Amino acid sequence: MLNYLLGSTLGMLSQNVALGHQNDYLDKQLDMQQKYVKEQLNNATSLFNRNYYRNFLETPSARNMLKRVQEQLNEQSRALRNTSVVTGATGQNIAAVQKANNKALDEVIGTLASADAQNKERHLLNYENTRNKLNEYLHGGMMNYYNQKMKLQGDAYSGLNSFLSPYLQKSLNSMSMPTL
């Protein structure tokens, strides 16, 4: 009986140590997962802020387009001044052409602003999708963590039950029921 008690006690202690190691492992895994999600969310937020809140006129493509349009308009203005000297065009003609040039520049800027609005919408959707995926990943990890913790707890109770079961059974058997 003493050998059985000693063997059962050692078995239960060994099981509890193993369960403790598994418990620590689960805690470390959850911590690593949470750090990963936080890092990815910080990266996504940084990228979103950089792309969403930038001035669209300062992007390389917008600067290049504006530079080409301004060069074209400057070339037209030079050509207009040269021909106006020769032909004797009035200031009204020159003003009308410059007004048309300004309108063309405004249209280019409006087109760039419209493209930027679409770009911002795309960045916002990408950011929201990334956040949702990270939240789903973290939620799945948390559910797995708690399921594993519950399983470990069940294993611990099962070990305790198997340890105490023979003693409880023996105690119940030794109790005699009074007869009437």
C-alpha cells in the first residue's frame, strides 16, 4: 500500500511538473503572438499614416506631371509673346490665353486631387483589412490559448482524480451501511 501511495504521489507530481511546463509554454506563445500582432499593427499604422496624410502635390508623379504641364504652358506663353510682338496682338488676347493656361493647370491639379482621394480610400481599406486580419489572428490565438489552458486544467483534475480514486473507493467500501 505504501509503495502504491509513493508511486502515485510521484506520478502525480511528475504530471503536475509537466503540466506546469506546458502552461508556461502556452503563456510564452501567447505573449509572442501578442507582440507580433502589436508590431504588425504598428507597421500598418505607420504605413497608413505616411500614405494617407501626405500632400498629394509632393509625390514624385504629381511633381513630374505638374512640371511637364508648366513647361508646356511656359512654352505656349513664350510662343504667344513672340507672335504677339510680330502680329501686334492685344493684351486681351494674351490675357485670354493665359486664362486658358491657368484653367488647364487647375484641371490637372483637380485630376491629381481626384486620384489622390481614390488613393486615400484604397489605403484606408487596406489598413482596415489589415487590422481586421490581425484581430482575427489574435482572436483565434486567444481561443486556442484558452482551450489549451482548459485542457491542461482538465488533465490536472483527471490526474488528481486518478490519484485519489482508490483511496476514496476504499473509504467508501470500508463504511458499512447500517442494517435495519
